[in-house]
Amino acid sequence: MRALEFAEIEAAHAAAGRLYHEFLREPSLSVGLYVLPAGGTDPQSPHDQDEVYYVLRGHGQISVAGETRAVGPGSVVFVGTRVEHRFSDITEELALLVFFAPAEAEG
């Protein structure tokens, strides 16, 4: 078993100094914390894995393959492999759990 406390995950994210911090990796799955500041821009590009976003806190919008919708705490968004997607109009810092399956390519 691997059990983590969210306070430890947030501390590791802050110490890493990047928008995305992976905290769990297995061949079939990787999980990270992605934090985008209010007014910030989302620099990501499509991934080679399916992914699921779970919004922990904050508000903004996400566009997936040309469709846009508002997201906030409790929102869950699936994005398929290599599908264009981006968060925008971030009015309150977005903190997201990101699940990649299989594990995101390292790099």
C-alpha cells in the first residue's frame, strides 16, 4: 500500500516550483497535482495518454476539442489521448489532481 496525505503532496508541489508535480507512478497509472494561478495561462499540449482531471479548488474554464465549459471544485473532466485541451479564464487558483493512464511519459 501507498498512502499519502494531501498536505504532503502540496508541500512537495510547492518545493518543486513547477505547475505540475507527479506524486505517484506505476506502469498503468501516474497521478500529479497541477496548480494554475488566477489569471494564469495553461501551457500544456496534448498527451499520449488518456487523462482525468479532478478540480480540488478554484474556478476557470476548460476547452477540450473545441468544446468549452466552466469548472470548479468537484468537476471531473476526461480528456482522451492526443486531444487538444487547455484551461483558461482562471478566476481563482485552480488546483487539480491529474490521473494519466497509462503512466505519463517521463521527460
